[in-house]
Amino acid sequence: MRNGFFYSLVFALLTSASIAVVAAPAVVPNTDKAMMVSDTVATSTSEKVDLNGADAATLQKQLSGVGEAKAKAIVAYRDANGPFASVDELLEVKGIGKAILDRNRDKLEVN
């Protein structure tokens, strides 16, 4: 008899907890902020980086996979060999491979 009472109490407790969860108001996520963030990201990535005019800090900041050393290598190559004739010439810089070039091709331009 004692076990029956205990199980009834546990059942009542679990039932009331599940009803409370089901009856709780649904939380609607606020998507206004997320849309504003994506608009900002889209605006900042639409600017192209000029390989012949950008300094090492700009190259490092704007290009994916390009850190301080690779950015300095790009500037050093440009200083030693003159301005870049095309974006593909970036492959001649030590440390810049096809994967990095392909990842950043749409961000680069040569003026």
C-alpha cells in the first residue's frame, strides 16, 4: 500500500510537470538583429582589395588565409618585381597557393 501511494505521487508530479512544459508559452526568436548582422557582413565583403595599392595590414585583414607573414611577403614581392599584372600572379609569392588564391579571387583586383 505504501508503494502504491509513492508511485501515485511520482506519477502526479511528472504529469503536472509535463503539462506545465506543454502549456508554457512558445519563445519566438527575434530575427531582426540577425538580418542586420548579415547585411553588414555582405556590405563589408563587397569591397575589392587592390593588390598593387594595399598595404600589408589591409591584405592581412581582408584576405582569408593570409596572415602577417604572407601579407608582408605579398608587399615584398610587389616591391621587388613591380606591380602585379594579374590576380593569378599572386601564385608567384612564396606561401600563397592555389587554395588561398581561389578562396580570395572574388575579393581581389589589380589596378
